[in-house]
Amino acid sequence: MTFDILQGVLRMSGLSRKTILGLCAAVALLCAIAARPQSSTSAQSGGQRAGLKVVILDPAHGGADPGARGTGGVRESDIVLDLASQVTRGLMAQGFQVLQTRTGNENPSFDDRSALANAQTGAIFLSLHVSSTGLAGTVRVYTVPDMALPPANGGLIPWEQAQAAYLPLSRKLGNAVQGELAQKFKGSPTEVQTAYVRQLKTTAAPAIAVELSSVSIQEKADLDKMLPGVAEAIVRGVVAFRPSYVTPISPAVASQSPAAGPKP
């Protein structure tokens, strides 16, 4: 039955125009849901969804917080913003939708950064950093340390434990990216490391932090030269991870505290 015929039948019933339009919209929505293809992986895995579509890039710091600072005016907040732009171009060329937690010199709260990822379906979260120390010219990838999977409280996962269910996939993503970085930057680890990165903890999606070493490099130009290679490695790692992206449908994440969170 076409929607024109459906509308005609409903008009004959004496219903108002507003009611008719509402019923037609509901029918259209149900038809769209019924027609949506079902992933064989989802059907076999029992309560899982598949399909990586969105990458959230989180250039750390910003605003009044420049992050790590080195000689010659090197500021972490500026370097990671440049890196995010290069990663964005590479990911978009691979068909991903890319969102950034900041695109200018602002400093969203930790919770605002996580919330951008938590509002998406089929997303991963990559936080970008530059260290103040470490072997210059190397790059490390981090996930948060092990977290106990909390019991759902009234169907909600506590905000501060949102990452727990996603840690296995976060490690898989981290190893994919770190493996690519190790091939390009001698002295970089071959496997993902762990560290407490606040915005990862509250992210309900596979989430990693990528950290370049370091602002102690004497010339900013040397750090700038690393960015294309780092961006390429990140993109290659994400593409390699994409077929593995099947995340559990876990209870919803509770909203963050209304109090303003600290700045990264």
C-alpha cells in the first residue's frame, strides 16, 4: 500500500489532518526499521551491534590550559590540534565521519569530551597528547588500567565506569594503532600501555590516548615533521581495527554530574 492510498483511507475515517500525518510518519518509521539489514554478526553474537562509523578525536587541553610546554614556545594544545586536522583528513578519506571535541582554542571539560562520544552510535574515541618528557621521536598509545565491570543500577552504568565494558576492544584498537606507530617511529613500544587518562574512563566506546614524545625537542619543526607519519599510522590502525568493531549492547550510561568537571 502506498502512502497516498494510506492517507486517502485515513481521511475517509474522519481523523484530523494532524492525526493522519502522525500515523503516516509512524508507519514510515516502522517500515524503515523493518527494511534495515541485519548484521549476521549481530544475530549470531546475541545482543551485540556492529559497524564502526564515527571517530571522535580529542585534542587535549586548550584555552587557558596549554598542556605541556617546551622551549621555543612549543605548546601541546597547539600541536595536538594540528595533528587532529591531519588525522581527520585521513579518516574522512577512508569513509569515516569524524567529530572533534574542539576545533579551536577552547577547553571542554573531561565530561563534555566523553559525552560527545557517548552520544554516538558506532563510534571510537581517540585522545591526542604530547608528553613533557620521554624518548624524543617516539609515540605511545594508552588505555585505562583494568576496571571492574559494575553492576547496572536501575539499568544504568555509573558515568565514571563507562569504559569498563569496552576495555577489551580498547586494547585491541590500541594495539592496532601502536603496531603501526612502532613501524614508523623507532623506539616506540609495540603494544599498548596503560595510564590513567580521565576522559577515557568515562567514555562508553573503545577509547585510547595517543601521546607523542615530546615537547622537549629543541626545534618545533622536528615535532611538526612527525605529525604526518603519526596521522597516517593512526588512520591505518583504525582501518585495521574496523572489522573487529562489535561492541556489547550494555545498559545506558548515567548522566555526568551537573557540577562542572575539571579541565584536561
